[in-house]
Amino acid sequence: MQDLSRAQKFYGDLFGWTYTDIPSVCPETGKVMESKVVLFTKGVTHGSFVKVEKDHHLSPAKFPYNEEKGVQSVTVTIIVESVDETLKAVEKAGGEVYM
């Protein structure tokens, strides 16, 4: 779950989001398993992260090594005061910008 924790830190630092984990419960045993969904919030903004397997959420058009051509990317929209300043902050935080 380290990747999800990194995402939480990255977006938390960048946008000031706070998080709530939603535990997964095995229906057969009742055992609480590793959370695959995390809710985030800041003021009236709410959303969630869902953990996916590595390389199975990337667009094959942008990442040709992804041989599963049926996989499609997801477009996420985040409203910010300044796109230019936010893109600089993303890169400063270690993120990458694809256009």
C-alpha cells in the first residue's frame, strides 16, 4: 500500500487534502483487509483514490510498452487558481506533467 500512501502525501502536500481510509472486509471471514479506497476532502471538495495494479491504468497511446491495448486512461479535473503555478508545484514535488 506504499504507492497509495505516497499518493496521499503528494496530493495532500500539493492541495491540502485530508484522507479517510475505507477498510475492505472479507465477506467470508469478516477479516479487515488492506484498504483499496481512500476518500479525500478539503472544504466542499470530495473525491477518492482507488488502488490499481501497476501499469494497468496507463493509456497505451502514451505508454506503448503497455501491451494491453484495451486499457484506457482516466481524465481527472482539478480546479486551481493558477495552472502555471500548480504545474510548477507538481514538478517541484516530484510529479510529472504530460501534455
